[in-house]
Amino acid sequence: MSRVTKAALENAIVEGVRTAFTTYERASGGYWLWHAPESFMQASIFQKLSALSPGFATLEASPTRIGMDLELKRDRRSDKMRDQQRFDILYWYANGMPRAIVEVKKVYSDLSSSIADINRMRPWVKNKSLNIEAGYFVAYTEACGVKAAQTIDDRFARLGERAGAQVLIVAVGEERDDNGCAWGIGLLTAST
């Protein structure tokens, strides 16, 4: 069996977001995903990732549990995670080793909590014994006004720059609501 490509992983993440947007807008009578909890998008991304084979996905992956399962010693000074924190989604190789971390977050003009999430992934991606390919940060946002699309692009570029992350994909919805607001998604990576 062949391995799932990195492009297939990234496409599944983006398709999960698009599915969540479409489903929520239809189910809620026209509200955008911005009004839903992050967990709704996490579940949609999880479904897309879990359909990829070989490999599998888990939700709310605890670094403590990952360490115990893989018999790793945690360097608590560098992993920057408290015991109760979790990665939103973890995609695994078929052999049971973690392959990619996925964090999902609404992004506002204040980027500090998003930057913190990206930084929390970095030590896990850099850990050579884990061989994790990427830490993906899925951001979604909205902006209003004539320059809404530019505001969304700029927000993701600023996040990438401030977090030291690469912006892989930015997609801005073509439709606008009655207030001239647009939505956008960004896929960034904290890969080494």
C-alpha cells in the first residue's frame, strides 16, 4: 500500500474546512461557520483525514498519552504544554507513529493565542524521534468592508510572519453577507 502524500493531507484538511462551511451555512439557515464552535470544523477535518488510507486520525490527542504510548520521556521545559492540553487532531502513520498535528482556531485581529498554538506544536515537530512531518494550523476568520479579502490575506500573512510559520493556502469565500463581510481560511505549517 502506498503512503498518503503530504499534498493529500493538506487537501483533506482544506476540504474538511470547506465541508464544514457548507454544512453549517445550510443547517443554520445561512449563518457562517464563524458562528459555530471550533469543534464543528475539527470534526469535519477529522472525517476527511480519517478517510485517508493508510493511516488514521485521532481527536483531542494528549501529549501525555502520546508520550506514554510511544514510551517517550517528555522534556517539559521545551514542549510548552500542560498535561491537560490537547492537540485538536493527530494524523498517524499506519504503523502507529504520529505524522501530523492539526490545530484549528478562529483568528481575530489579536494573533497572540494563535501564535501560542503554533509555538506549542513546534517542539513536537522538531523532535527527531517522533518523525512528525508537519504541524498544521488551520485558521478561519472574517472581515468586513470593501477590502475584506485584502484584510483576510494580510491577517494570515501577519500571522505567518509573527509565528515563523509558512502560509500554505489562503482561500477567501466569494460570497458576502448583507454587511459586506467575507470569510477566509488559512492553512499554515510549523514544519521544520
